[in-house]
Amino acid sequence: MTLSARKDTEGAEGGRSVRHEPAELLPAVEDLRDAVAHWGVPGRTAVVMTMGALHEGHATLIRAARERVGAKGFVVVTVFVNPLQFGAGEDLDRYPRTLDADLALAFEAGASAVFAPSVDEVYPGGEPQVRITAGPMGERLEGASRPGHFDGMLTVVAKLLHLTTPDLAFFGQKDAQQLALIRRMVRDLNFPVEIVGVETVRETDGLALSSRNRYLSAGERRTALSLSRALFAGRERLAAQEALRARAVSLPGAQGRAENRAEALSRLGEARAAADAHAVAQAAEGGAAGAVRAAARAVLDEAAKADPPLTLDYLALVDPADFTEVADGHEGEAVLAVAARVGSTRLIDNIPLTFGATK
């Protein structure tokens, strides 16, 4: 559907014309600019950036965007497999292209338009000579595993923000480091847009939705479940540590050494504390970070022995502001993140955690 095929429908609301736009495919930058200029008012404009192969996680982002901008707002979904994000030996050619299915899902979820340009349309002069540099945060974790990935990602995100001129841009929490870098770029470079993070969508067995899940065989998928299980084990361990910490600091004599507090809990006959007095001492001192890492690592170590095995890339417990590892006494927000390969498929996942919540 092209822009010329659009028809306005008029309605009365407060003495103003109300325009209801049909959904459409926009293959060219000129089409996108015309659509944004024509339909971006009177409502707000939102963008959801994707590389296609859309699934329920993307649909959740689109629905969140539609809810924020309202019925009169303009929601554009971009579908573009960005070559700048793929390094040597990565799956650029293998990455799934499913435009017809993507259009159906996007429009059903509430998109006003889908911008699906070619590589030549986005980079008409070939690969851009001037790019956004992700800086130190972009060299950690995913950046260390995929050099240059975040520079390419930020470059295309910056370009698409300029082209779509949105009030809001929606990204999934599943790509937590990407989300943090986009927020930093927007803040550092004064982009006039609000970045909205949306919670990770999971399948019923806990596996985070990803376009790459379709590559997994049945056996590989069973092994891949260890990523989310490791994260959940870390979260459960933190909950136990925080509960022990709250109990420890409330006991008589809690101003003494951590070992004294552990002994006090054991004397109370609490089975869990008696079985793990060291954990009580650690919790009382606020050293839950190490316990969280250990709980997650135990699950991943078992998965490494599976058939097929999981090959761990990294397990990290990081500060969401800069993605540096948190110390054992960390208080406040953190992200527990994991990346691994199962067969030839590389998967990532993460969950947000809060340390010191019982204070």
C-alpha cells in the first residue's frame, strides 16, 4: 500500500477533524517522511525498531506504543536488518526475513505503518564513514563478544530517530545493554525523544522470545532453557539472601559481627539458617552479589554437561548505568545477564534485580 492510496475519514471531535489512517508499507525514506508529516498530528508519534522476524515480544512493544500515543497517534515499526551490526562470521545472510508475516503481525498489534527499506535506501552512499561510537560501555559484555556491534546499532538507531522524528521510542529489556546505550546516546546527544523500555516477553517454559529461537532443534531448546533457569535461580537466591539479611539485622545483638548474627539465627532453630550459616553471615553484611552469581553459575555449569552442551560466553551481574560488575556489597539496581551458544545459535537473556530492598 502506498501513501497515495490513503483516504482521510472525517469525524467530529471537539470541532476538529479526526483522521484515522490505514496501515501501510513504506519502502522508501520519502514515503516515510510524507507519512510522518501527514499523519504525525494531531496525536503523538512512536517508533518500534526491529530487524524483522517479528514475534510476540515485538507485538508487545507495538501494543505498548499504541497505548501510549492513543488512537490518534502514529506508530511506525521499522523492519531493517542492519549490516553494520553484524561482524565477521555472524549470521547476516542467515538472519530470517519474513516481511509478509511481519506486516500482518505489526498491523494486528496496532502499527500505523511499517518502514521496511533496503540497505541502499538506508545507506545510499555505501557504508557510512561517520558513525556513532558506543564508548567504554559498548566494549563490555556484548561489545567484547561482538566488536563494533554497538557502534553499528547506535548508528542506525540515530538515523532512524532522525527519519521518524518520534516523541517516544520503544525497546525491549531483553537487550538490556542495547537499551542502556540508546538511553545514554539520547541523553548525551540531546535527542528530543523519550526512550521506553518494555519488560522481556517469555514463552511458557521461560525461554525469552527471540527471532533466533527458530534455529534451535528440540534438544538444543531443552539446553537453552538453562539461560532463563540460571537467571531465575539467581533471583531466588537474592530473595533468600534479602530475607536472611532482614532477619539477621533484626535479631538481638545484631550490631555485632556477621558471624554472631549467623550463630543467633542458628540458635533460633531456623532450618535454613542452620544449614547455611555462612550465607546468613554474607547476607547480614550485604554480600548477596556473590551468592547470586554462584546460584546462576551452578545451573550453567550443569548445562555445560548436557547433550547438546551449552557453551557459556559470559555471566555478569552489572550496574545498569554502565554495565560494570557490581561489588559484593552493592546496593540498588543491577542486571543479571547471560550469553551462551547452544549448537550454532547464540542467545542472550537478563533480568533486573534490586539489592537491599529489605532495608
